[in-house]
Amino acid sequence: MDIRAQAQFLFEKYNDYMQEVQESFLSRVPSTRDVYTEEFEREIGAYTDAESDAFFTKPLAGFAFDTPADFFASLQTLDEYLAVFSVAAEVSDVEPPRAFTDRLAGFGQEATDRLLEMALAESWEGDGTGQEDIPTSVPAAIRLLGKWRTESSIVPILRHFCSAKSPDEYMADVIGDYAEDMGDRIVPELRRILNETGSIPAGSAEESLLVALAKAGARHRTDETYDSMRAAFRKSERKVIGALCLGDYGDPRAVKLLKGYLERNRHDLGREMFYETLSVIRKLGGDISDIDDPFGDFQR
């Protein structure tokens, strides 16, 4: 049996099916519904998870097995599972289903070690064109390790990411998702890296890690994390990124920091920096009525 061919057939069908599932769900959502809330994300997530689970227990026309679940049950070795995982990453627009990843997790530490090896096998350096040829299995492996909250993967993944002078932009997004899934477990290492760096250049790995820290630390804010973010803002070449991260982190103490920065630099600020920072101050509950607008565009 050609495992990869069977996997490609399966995940092409799964991809089409899940697209129909999402379209069906969204077609029933009232136009007045706010779809950018955590409640909505949980609702659509629960629906698509249930539909995904159901797909793998139903017969699939043209498939060599009675059901997709039977195909997964036929796999014997970790190598076979990882071959299927790689095909799923190549073919499917959605993350590998629980019906598969739960079986992969059954291999324990050996599975996490092999996924980490897969993730670190390629350089994540960007070439400035946005056309980097990073295998799809790399981000898929990182995301799965994040979903599993595999703590042993944190240091090697962040070290590999920081080894790139200017990381691929897509990989920076992947690291952000990984950090958000890791949550509190990754925060100390992110703080350590940012605290030890002397500067945060535009487009650098450290800048992406500042974004990641805002995501990972926002649900359980601490003095230590706020202090790291405040210091990182001061070291950031692109202050607007630092300001936006402070807004995403959500600590109201940043209001004083940002208002002070605007006051001290009001004659040197660019339009984007001024208005983005103003929005962050307001988002954090700060009073902006006492801030002079050097551009004259702001309507209080």
C-alpha cells in the first residue's frame, strides 16, 4: 500500500469537507453578529471539531479503507504516522485533525522528539522576497508542539528562531501562534531573551518575540512580564510595534509610559506612531484629552 498516496487522497477530501463545513456554519451567522470575539471562536471551533470527528468515522467513496479511522488504525510505526503528517501539512489548509494527532501523541516522547527534529531541520531565515521555500511540515510541527504544550521544545525552537538575523515573516507568525498556545510555560524564556538583548532592530527575531510575549502573557499579567515589555519598548527600533504590543498585553500602567513618550518626542513623531499610540492609550483606558495633536487630524 502506498501510504502517502492514500493520505493525499484522504486529506484532499478532508480539506474540501472542512471548507464546506465552515461555509455552512458562517452562512447561518446573522450579519449583526460580532465574529471577532472569543465566544464566537469557541462556538465555531466546537462545531468544526465535532464535524471533523464525524468525518473520520464515515465511509469515504474511492478510499482503500472502510473509513479514514480504519486507515489511521492500520498505521504501525512512527515513521508511517510522520509520513502521513507531512502529507496532511502539504495538502490541507486546516490543521491535522484530532482523530490523527491523538494517535500520533500515543508514541509519547519519541513523537515529540521527531516533530522537534522536523521543525528544526530547515533555516527560518527570510530572504526579503517573501518566497522562502520552507517545507509545510515545519510550521505544522511547531504548531502541533504548541498545541501539545510541549515544554521541552521551547528553548530549542526559540534558539533556532533567534539564529536567523531576519526571520521569515510567515515563521514569525507561526512562532506567535506557538507562543500563544504555550501560554505561561513560554513566558519566562521570552522574558529572558528580551531582557538580555541590547537592542531590538526592525524585522528582527527579538521584535517578533516581543509580539509573542504580548500574546502569551496577556491572560496572566505579572509585574515581571510588564517590566520586560516596558524595557523592550525602550529598546525597540520600531516604537510603534512596541506600543502595539503594550496595548495587546493590556496592562494599564503602560498609559503613563506611552503618554510620557509622546510628550517627550512630540516634535519628532511620525503620523503612524502618534495615532497608533493614541489608540493604544485609549484602549488601555487612558485619558487622551490632554494630548496635543501635532498633525491636527484627531477628533476627540
